Amino acid sequence: MPMTMSLEDYLETIFLLVQEEGGARVRDVAERLNVTMPSVNKAISELKKRGHVTQKPYGAIVLTEAGLQCAEDIIGRHRLLKQFLTLLGVPEQTAEIDGCKIEHFLSRETLTCIERFVGKTEANAK
């Protein structure tokens, strides 16, 4: 079953919290996403079922290998789209927001074409 936008956002947030803060707890995720702790608990439960995270009761949320790979893919799409939009002349802050919104909807084929375009554009700029 494909990941929902919401679950991708939770996974991305957990990944970023671990990178930035050294760990992720339900409260941290709730604050970062501006959602309630019960909402986070529900999402964590679904991510556990999918094999993306583990968590001991009241403990830190830990990404599994599958969760880490999925989160890295999400982050990669986000960064690529931000870079692409910036190359088009979109202001950086807007590119960050819009990249986050559209990262969930593009096909792998479209992302590959964008990646190729960004690579060529950057190579030509050097």
C-alpha cells in the first residue's frame, strides 16, 4: 500500500529530528508538525505496521532500515524539487514550501527527468 502524504511528512520529520536533535519523541514530532500528540501516536502506529519505525512505550522513535531508506528518498525528492524550483527563479522560501507540497505527487519518471534537467543546468552553469 502506498504511503500517504501525511505519513511521508511524519517520516521526513522523524528523520530530520534525529539528524538535528539526535532523536525524535512524540512530543517533538507534534511540535514540529503542529499537530496533537494523539495524531502522532496514530501515525507512529501505522509506520510501525509498515515496518518503518520502532518505539518502546514512551521512548524515542527509531527508524528501521526500511524507514531510513524511505525517509532518505523523501528528503531527496524534496531537495531536488527545491533546487529545480530555485533554478526556475522561484524565491528560496517559496521553493521550500512548494517543493514540500509537490514532492508527494510526482511520478518517478517525472522526478528522473527533473533530476536530469537540474544536472544539465548546473553543469552548464560551471
